[in-house]
Amino acid sequence: MIIGIPKEVKEDEYRVALVPAGARQLTLAGHGVVVERGAGLGSGISDAEYEAEGATIVDSAEEAWASGIVAKVKEPIEPEYKFLREGLILYTFLHLAAVKSLAQKLIESETYAVGYETYQDETGALLMLIPMSEVAGRMSVQAGAKYLEKEHGGRGALLGGVPGVEPGKVVILGGGVVGYNAAKIAVGLGARTLVVDVSLPRLRYFDEIFMGRVETLYSNPHTVFSSVSEADLVIGSVLIAGAKAPWLVTRGMLKDMRPGSVIVDVSVDQGGCVETSRPTSHSDPTFAIDSVTHYCVSNMPGAVPRTSTFALTNATFPGLMELAEKGIAKTMKENYAMRKGLNVADGYITHPMVAESLELPCKFPKRWS
């Protein structure tokens, strides 16, 4: 099998889908690895490092995309749609619930598309999403603290406060991996930290782990409204695997928030849990509505590509190796998590939540069930 690693073309994206150690393992197993020139430079990995481990460096994206399996970090964007084709195995983050145009192109081309964000084991763990959620959760508080500074349009509040002055208040909507990691950083800075979630067992977990340093509230429209209206920083970390994130913060709530407060919507990849969110980039990360700063960068971990690339490939490489060794059919038959990761096959959406979000038919190939 030939595995292609194209250079990421999404704005401000510096991660890469394979590290040299992975290239070495694949080539030792008898597979070919084709890496587009410069694909790893943003993560501090040179072409020579790939070549030393047996990979072939090619000069064009077209050559990398001509492979049997293409591994990426971010979903294909419009200039890459021309590379989608029947029989191609695409292995990457997809977030199709928020990008219907991509879903339609994958369907039309009859590409086999496996999304990292829905790869889910029998326990429900989203194994490939976890490392990037850890990074984004930790970064969300850093970003929020920066944009709370007056020179960045914020209300001028220091999250940790100082003796004699109350700390800033951080409200985290969703107590999953992002929320947990955001809470760790917020508590470490000394902020007053509140987690809002619909899972009582998860709220009990926060109470036990943080030993009372994190407040918890059961999520409903009233508690969300009362919490965000008193917050300096709101972090949106709501996730329903494969589905569009529900709006917890509505447009009307913004007028009751503190002027100069900040929203960091990590859920923006799945449409955002704030009604006014829209994807932004690292080059142009924020916008303001009703004096509330919105930070909605859709590839937050791309700002720390060295850490993110190695963390992501630790999780994604075993699946890539399995696809290379077994092919798509045998992998789908034998690997439950990979079946959950499959989003498109044979011209149909295959994941129920993705199909529901896109209002499209769902059909998983019977031959792989």
C-alpha cells in the first residue's frame, strides 16, 4: 500500500499527519510512504528526516494524493476537492456536520472517508480526538487570558487576581476532555472556575478530582444564562460525536454578559455551542459582538504544531498501519472503533449522527457489518 502525506493547506495549519518514526514503521512493513515536500517543516520536521526513514519526497500535492491512502490532519478544503476519487481512503479530521459541501464531494466521489473525531471504542472514548482536545483545552484558557487584556479589547481582568482583588471567573460549558484540561489551567492560574454539564457523574468527578476548587452546576437554560452573565471568560467545550454542537449560549444572552468579556468556542469545529460563533483563524482570531470578544479558531492546536503533531500521531498511527496492512474491508470488519470512524463509503454517509446533522441518508456497507 502507498500512503500519501500532503502538506496541509488550511490557513495557519502547520501540523503534519505522519512523523518520521511512522514512516520508518510503514516502510519496514513493506509499504510506500510519499511525503509532499515541506509537509513537516511547520512542525520542525525536515524532508531529510523523512527520507532517512525510507519515505519518498515528492514536489506536488497531486503526487501525494495519488496514493491509496491519504493521511491528513485537517479536512480537505475546496482546492483539494479535485483530488477526491473513488476508492481513495482518506484518513483525517473531517467534522462533516459543519461542512456540508465537503460531505457532498466525498459522497459524489465515492471516497472512503475515516474521521478521527468519530473514531470511538466500545467504552465511548474518542481516542483520536482526545490528544487534540487536551491541547485545545489548555490553550483555551491561555487565549482567553490574553484577550481579556485591555489592549486586546478585553475588560482588563487578570484571571488569577492578586491579594485583595477578586480573581476572574471562568465558566466552562461541557466537562469532557476539553473542559477538564481547561479547568486544570484555570485553577492553576487561580481563577474562580465553574463547570456546567448535563452529566451528574461527570460533575461528581470534577468535584472529587479538584477537591472543591472547581464549582459545578447542572446544565439547563437557566444555569447557563446565569453563569455566562457573570463570567469574564466562557469556554465552549460541548461535543456530541459526529453531530453539530447545540447552541447553549444564544445571541440574546450576549447583551447580559460583561462588556469586554471573552468567549472561546472550542466547539466551533462542530458548528459551535454559541449562536454567534463562526470559524476564525490564527491570523485573524477574534471578532466582537455586543462588546463580547469571540475567539473561534477552528484549528487551535495548529498554533503549537510540534506538540500537536506528535500527540496526534501517537493516537492516529495504529489505525493508519492497520488500514495499510489490512485494507479498508478487513479493517472495517475487525475494528469496531474504525467502523465508528467511517463517515462516508460507497456514496453514502455511514455515521448516524453525521447523517442526522446533514439531513442526509445513512447507509453503512452491509458487507462490513
